[in-house]
Amino acid sequence: MTTTTTTAKSVEPEDAVPTARKVRRPKSARAGGQMHGGPIAYIVLGVFTIVSLFPLVWTAIAASRDNQRLAQNPPPFVFGSNLFHNLDVAWNDANLGKAFVNTTIVAGTSAATIVFLSTIAGFAFAKLRFRGRGALMLIVIGTMMVPPQLSIIPLYMMVAKLEWTDQLQAVILPSLVSAFGVFFMRQYLIQALPDEIIEAARVDGASSWRVVWHVVFPAARPAMAVLGMLMFVQTWNDFLWPFLVLSQTGNPTVQVAVAGLGRGYTPDQSLIMAGALLGTLPLLLVFAIFGKQIVGGIMQGAVKG
Amino acid sequence: MATRHDTAAPPAKEGGAAPGRPAAVPTEAEQRRRARLSRRWQRDKRWSPYAFVSPFFLLFLAFGLFPLVYTGWASLHQVELTAPTDMEWVGMRNYTRIFDDDFFWNAAKNTLTIGIISTVPQLLMAMGLAHILNYKLRASTFYRVAMLAPYATSIAAASLVFVLLFGRDYGMINWALHFVGIDAIDWQNDKWPSQFAVSSIVIWRWTGYNALIYLAAMQAIPQDLYESAALDGASRWKQFLHVTLPSLRPTILFTVVVSTIGASQVFGEPLLFDANKGASGGAEHQFQTLGLYLYEQGWVNQHLGRASAIAWTMFLILIVVGIVNYVISRRLRASS
């Protein structure tokens, strides 16, 4: 349980941690909580871990072989010598250099904008009183239930009319609508930002923008970091919409470029795997470094959701 | 609250009374200045909340609500992909056309079955996994991060790898199955195997994520509930049934709703599972989902109007599903 506390601490407000600790007392005959996991628990977890990681490891193995080897039984289980050659070819064939720059721009701009807009909107919903607040918040929650894919046809017509096909703003702009972000920041700020601090700043004569800048942003920083990472992952992996408006040869994102590798009638499987590996590696690195924070953020968002 | 600001000093940082000035008798100009600042203060207090929430709502209007409503309008027109701005009114014809199309019903059925095959095992496994993760474990963070790795993998990359793993002749899965005496399965061309394979991509990507959500909810359950259940002599399984599950009800409902919406939109996995067949979802449309069917009508057959009709049909189905969910959850709440 101690690990849980530290995991969640990154986004929990400071004062919530001791209370959470107080509740948890060790006790043996319970289904949840402090029970030590037995061997079966470790076996099940081991199986799930292997199933989760194996396809990723095997992507790298397949990428290190060549097409002939992948058309033989049994399938390869150890690394071959072709990895760097394949990465190099896939990089050039799939336009991946450009795709990486594009995706970084798209995901970075989207994540930063969503975090900023969600924080100020979440602050207003969490801490400010205004007419229509409840109704507007209901709309925000309602929009989370409508999948954006249903809106692609008019968006496509807009993009065609504005002649934005194959341009990054066609992908960035629609991705900025994130009801989840507003909800996430609101839930966080309700508990993480004491009313007294806002009042104190008000009494000092701070305008609303000053309050946001000097009080809300510092208090919200941990949640902003988590939301930023979640949104970066989401936009990086976004497939349908970029696939419709960007072309693989023109101005693709990584997903569009990687998907393009799979087409063609005699595709080289080892090259496809090399492309898939390149497209996944950056996010896996992010997860390897910030995994703990991301896990904490998802769990934090879940309890309140 | 409101009255205090009238008497409050003008904002010091914005050029209020200088420190050295005697505060006793403010000049007339000073009073006017204070009144002006106070008015500005009131305006700020009153309107800034709207300023803060308006960017979200403007973006939502432009890229969420308007396109959704306009999809309904476009569904009543004939619109070609090549000239998306030329719209010809056709009334309900797009709807009658798709309802007469066997492939629409095929896609609807596939979406339902793939949705069930992918969602039900996924959420059940996530629940079991969360229960185990809730034990005190060594290296618990490692398991959590490892199980989230598929979530970090894109649909495109995951689908391409699974195509190879599910290969009929040289795939890892058929190779493993031959040890237990199962002949090579044609995962791409046989109906149920292909639906299972497509679903497995969804399951692989989302099980860990849902497990974390359940785990978070489990950790929020007050421990005294378990203590009193244990005092009453409830076994661990009984505790799980009678304490854990009821407490998780809102979370379960949440994940069911989110997974249902996700399942209704499945697109990338079937598209890439047989990349050469593309939008048809297999040689015999055996794993074509509604998402793929929409894409095929709109971008392969170039009938954007018909694609809009499909989108709106999906939207209406979602509304019905949402209402059913709501009713069921109210029943459950009332019965507990």
C-alpha cells in the first residue's frame, strides 16, 4: 500500500496523503488492501506482464530479421542482425523523419493547448461562481459521451473547403476539444486549491488573470503534467482523422506513415515491423521514464470520474 | 463576499495608493479612481469565469457540436467526396439505401459481436487483475506500468504486429497451437477466428488501462467495510461479491459506457488487419465494422451523404444505448 501512496502522491494534494494513510491499518482477513499476494497472484501477474510486453518485444525481434526468415516455421525468438538496416530502410520508405517532426508538432501543440485551456476552464468550474455553471458543466460531461468520429464528415468538408488537406492544422484544431481535460482539471482543483488562497489573492487586489497565473497554475502543476502526458499519448496515437486528411507521401503523422507500410501487395514484413517499432518507441520511452506518474494520473482521474 | 469588494483597497500592485501618501482624506480624483477600479474589479469578477470557459465551448461548437448537427443535415443530401460543397436534397433516400444494404446489417452485426467479444472478457480480466494488483506486492509499480505499455502502443503498430502473430502459415499463435494438436487456423478469412483476432487487439490494448481504473476505485473503498464483513465471517470471495463489487458499481458502469462507445467506433484494427482488403473488412466483409462501413461508403465509394446517414444512425444507436444504460443503473441503484 505504501507504493500506492507514493504513486498517487504526484498528483494528490499534499494534505490528502496523511488522511489516506490514517485509514489504512494492516489487517489480515480482508479481500482488499493489505493482504500479501500469494504465489498465484504473482503467476497471474507474470502471465499478464508477458502477454502485455511480448508483442512489443517480438516487434523488435521481427524487425531485426528479414522477410524470408519471417516466412518460416518456427517463428524467430531471438534477435537477428538486420535491425539497423531495416530501421534505416523503413525510416526512408515511410517518410518517417518528416512524420516524427509532424507528430511531435501536432501532439505537442495539442497537449499544451488542451492543458492550458482545461486548466483555466477547470478552475472556473471548480472555484468560481457564475450563472449557468451547473448546466455548462453538464454539457461538458455530456460531450465526453459523444465520440468525435461521428463528426468527421463535416470536418472533412471544412478541411476540403479551406484547402487544408495534408496540412497539420487540419489535425491539430479538431483535437483541441477535450471535455475530459476540463473535467480532469476541475476534479483536481476542487480539492487541491484551497478557497482561502484565492480569497487572499483577491483581497490583495489580484485580478482573475493574476489569480490564474500566480495561484492556480502553481497549484495545478502536477495534474497539468499528467494531463499533458495523457493528451500527448492520445494525440500521438490518433489514427482515423489524420488518416483521412493527411497522405502518407505528403505530410503524414507517424501513425499514417506506419499504416502505409502495411499496404502494397508483397509487403516486406520485417520492414513493417521496423516501422511499427519506430512509431512506438518514443512513447514507450516516455512510459518507461514517467510510467509511475502516468499510472498515478490515470488512477487519480478514475476515482473522481 | 460582494459587499467587501466595495470597501476593499484598490489593487496595490496595479498602482494603488502609494506607500508614502497619507490615507486619511482621499482627494476627489482619488475617489473617482477608486470607484473606477472597483467597477473594473466587479466586471472582472463577474465576467472572467465566462472568459475562462469560453475557449473550450467555442472549440466544442466549431469542431464538436456543429459538425455533429451538420452530419444530420448532410445525411439528407447527396454529397460526393469529389465535390463536398455541392449538396442536393434527397430527403430520407440515404437512409433507405443503407437500410436496404445487406452490408450495413452485416457491419452492424459484426460491430455488435466484435464489441461483445472485445469488451466482456476485457472488463472481466481487468476486474480480476485489479483485484490482484490490490494485494500487497513486490514491484507493484512495475506490473502497473508493464500492463499500460499496450495502451502506449498505437492502433497502427499493434494491428500490424498482431497480423503477423495471427498469420495462418507462419504466425506465432498457430505455431503454438500445433503443439496442442490444433490445425492451422485461418485467422484472416474465417469469420469467427477473424472477429476474435480483431477483438484481441482491442483487448490487448485496453485491459491494463481498465484494470488501473478498477484498482483506483477499489483503493477508495473504506477498509472498515471489509473489517466488519470479516467480523461477520464472510470469506474473501464473499467479501469480493458483497463489498467490492457493489462499491465498484459506478466505476463499472463508467467503464461499460466508455467501452461501449469505443466498441461502436472500432475502425483502425479491422482496417489494418487485412490491409489489402482495406475498408471491406476481409474478403467477405467478415470483420467489417460500422466504422469501416462508414469509411467505405464515404471515402471509397465517395458518397459522403450516405456516410453521414451511417454516422447519424450510429449516433442514434448510441443514444438508445445510453438511455438503456441509464435505466439499468437506476434500477440497480433503486434495488440496492
